[in-house]
Amino acid sequence: MAKNTFTLTDNRNGNSYEYNVIDGTRGPSVVDISTFYKDSGMFTYDPGYTSTASCDSKITFIDGENSELRYRGYDIGDLAGKKSFLDVCYLLMRGELPGKEASENFDLEIRHRSFLNEGLIRIFDALPDGAHPMATMGAATMALAAFYKDHLNLEDDKQFKIMRRRIVAKMPTIAAMAYRNSIGTPLIYPDVNRYFTENFLYMLRAYPGGTMKRLPDGTNEEIKQIEVDALDAIFTLHADHEQNASTTTVRNVGSTEAHPYVAISSGIAALWGSAHGGANEKVMDQLKMIGDIKNVPSFIAKAKDRNDPFRLMGFGHRVYKNRDPRAECLKGLQDQLKEALNLDSKLLDIAAAVEEAALNDDYFKDRGLYPNIDFYSGVILTALKIPVEMFTPIFVIGRTPGWIAQWSELKQDPKSKIARPRQLYTGN
């Protein structure tokens, strides 16, 4: 990376400080101010880190002004729905898309690593019925560190590979068992004859013994391929998103030399927040609150009223100043599902009315408040008969390969050090 310099001048005393400018392959350049405190005796102040780069990374690139998202250089539109989620996992963790043989071997390994240690499964018994699946997932993922202590000190690529694949494989099983535990139904074990995403739906829906729901015509309900494809695309669209709150949390915890699965559990905790991964649950809650298409205009008016605290969920994004490219992919997916599954849902109709009203309103267009991934993902997951409390766990399944790739990059970076922001003290 080429380097130039950037000069800062303190107008109080005339002192000037010169810092290197580091250019990336894409996106804004950065000013290396790592010696700023030593030079000037001051800290920089950046609440929310809106102008701070905490690391350099080769994994994901976002151009929020031009609605661009890329994994390892690949545009998201060329991956979601066109490459399997497991191929995308391989891409994030290994840096390249797998060939046919590598893809098949990776799939096979993930299937066989999807089972949980029986000791870990007993942990679910200690948690109460009704516990939110995210709470259970966080606890179970943290407990994985006790079962795989050898992952604390990784030394070579083979060990990193096993560690990463193990957590990716087990997360759908943890999620499905967390949900079934929350509603007090028997746990379903993975079926190695099923692909990753189909297996997750199977573990959610199957009856003890592995049978599926009995239909009026005497046959068993089958998991439709379009359902698998749709959820696979959703996993891909959530797989990584640069240095967001949960990924930064994973990196920060990882910087302390904590176990990688402990770092992942911290990401689960961060993702649970309604301002982050829990946003699509809030979208569905709001659609239910609107209640009917005829009420949409009044809620749009409330969203535009500066004196009204009401906020339209699922619109706008911290990074994307125009359209969210992930939402564009999901919009097309939603239309396919509506036709293929013969959907006629009142909530889908309300969502369509909200979307149409906002996209044709200058207030939203002028402010770049377009539907984001949370708006469409909640609607699509509802169409797939996924319970609302499982929306964020599905986000976790999708984001796990991104988190673990980011953790691996941190641990293999010779420049990494423990995260330690400073503060502006304003107390007594």
C-alpha cells in the first residue's frame, strides 16, 4: 500500500505533526494516528467510531454511497442465490471460492461436524422453557470453549481450518435446539444426508423419530427446494458486513487472547440488540402494530412528523446512503416466494403497502431512507414459516463464517494488539 503524509497543526501553539496516509485497494484512505497521543498529548474524539478504521482487512468491502458490498472481491449479487452458502463460507474463510471437489469435501465435512457433544446438549436441560433462543445460543457457544480447549492455542493452518469449520457446522444445530428447548419440544439431531440449510429447516420442523408433518392427503410434508434456496441466500447476505458492532466485538474480545468460541459468543450477545441483529423482529412487530393497509398512510405521516418519536423500522442504514444491495437481492427473492408458495399473507400485503408509500415519498427519498435488509428478511422469514424469535438466530448462523474469518485475520496479523480505546473524562 502506497504512503503519503498528512499534517495536523495545533493552532494554540503552532506545533505541527506529520502522519502517514495509508491507501487501501478500495475506499477511503486512512491517516495513521497511532502516535498522536505521544506526539501531542491529546486523544482523538470519535463517538461511535464513525471516522475510525480499527484494522486493515482483506475480507469485506462496502461502498455505502454506491450501494456496493463485496466478499473477497466478489459482488454480493454474484454470490447470493448463485453460489451455495457453504461455498461462500469457504470463500470468506479461505480467501477463494472452492472448486467442485473442494466444495463437495467441505460440504461433507460440515455435515459430519454438525453434531453436538452429548454433554453440551445436557446444558439445554438446565435452561427454562420460554428462554429466548439467542440467550441459549450464547450460553451454548460459550460452553463450546470447554469442549474444545485445544482451540485456545492455534499454531498452523490445519488447526485454524478445523476450528473454523467446527463452529460453522455446529451453529445451525445449536440454533435449532435452542428454539425447540424454548418451546419445550424434543430436540432433533442433524441428518447427514441433508445439505446445511435443509438440515437446519429439518431440525426446526421434524417430529421425534425424524418424521415430518402429516398432510391431509396422507403424505409427509417435504421441505421445498425454493425454501432451502431462499434461506441459503439469506444466510449468504448476512455472512459478513465489515466492522459492524458485533464483528468489532468479536475482534475486541479476540484481541484479549480469549478462546475463539468465547469471542463468537460475544458477537452473539452484541447481535441480539434491537439496533443490530434484532431489527428484523422489530420490523415484524411494527407491521403487526400497523394492522391493516388502510392504516399505512397515518403511520407514514407519523414517521415524517419531527415531533413524533415514532420511527419506521427497516428503512435507512448507517453505512448505505442509497439502496442496501442486500435488500435489492431480497426484494427479488420475496417476489419469487410469493408466486412459488402462493402466499397471501396480510402482513406481506401491509409490508408491500409500506414499501410503496415510502419509495414514492420525497421525504424518504431525499433522506436516502430506502428499505434495508431487515425490512425484507423479516417478511421472507415469515413466508418461510420461521418463528419471529428465530430471526436473529438465523442472522447468527449466517454471520458465523464472517465472524470467524475476521477473528482468524486478527490472530494472524502481526500488527494486532489488545483493543484499548481512551476517553474524554467529564466527571467530578
